Amino acid sequence: MDAAAIAGVHVASFQAAHRGLVPLDHVTVERREAAWRWILASAPGEGFALVAERDRHLVGFCHVATPSRDADAAPTTAELTSIYVAPEHWRGGTGAALLDAAISQLVAAGWHELTLWVLAANDRARSFYRAFGLGRDGTQKTHEPSGQREVRLRVALR
């Protein structure tokens, strides 16, 4: 997978989706590319990434940690750590296809639950996740760069 292409989509989508919600200056292509190089080189069994392409160009991706990084997670809980689609491809089914594929892969591998963290104020993202049955589980934390409240969403995969 191409860390540079993932980083480009990540930054463009993050900035478009989070404008007005969080500071954006810390999210750069250079920093994200370095992070994605490290994530993609991680040991097998620590998760997986999926990408979506149109006309041989990366337009979206998601990453799932297996198991979840949360200390209170059951050993059969996976965590969607990120899902981003290039803004010009929003509302075209790419994000839904990525999340469907990730869930199918998790079910096939025997995972029981999927969780993710989302800014409480990010109504667009919460609405997207709600369509997949992900709902608040009552856990929240502070998003460090912004001081905003994040909520954890959860869905059973059975």
C-alpha cells in the first residue's frame, strides 16, 4: 500500500471534515505519511488496512486495529481507528463500501464487536456510523489536540 497516497487522502478528508471542530495545523501530509509508513509496516495480526481506488487512484481507506487498543475492551473486540474518503468522493458510497468490507473481514475472522472513537460534535460522522448500527456505549474521553469530547461507538458483529 502507498503510505503517501493514504496520507494525502487522510489530510484532505480530515481537514474538510474537522474544519471548525479541531485545530488543523498539526495534521500535515508529511506527519501522516510517516505515521502510515509505521502503521503499514506493523507486525501481522495487529490489524489491517483497506483502500478504495477509482481509475487507479486511491480515493479512500480504513484501518482496523485487532484487537482494540482500549484497555477495557474484550479480547474479541476490534477497533476502527480511521476511515477517510477524499472529499470529492463523499456521499458516493466509498466509505460505506470500505466499512462493509472491514466488517465482513472481521466477521469472517471471528471478531465479536467493533468500536471506534468519534468527536461528539461531528454529526456527519456519527450519522454515517449510525447507519451501520454503531451507537454510543457511554464511554467518552478528551481529544487531546482540541480539548473536544470524543465518544465511543460500538456494534455487535454477530
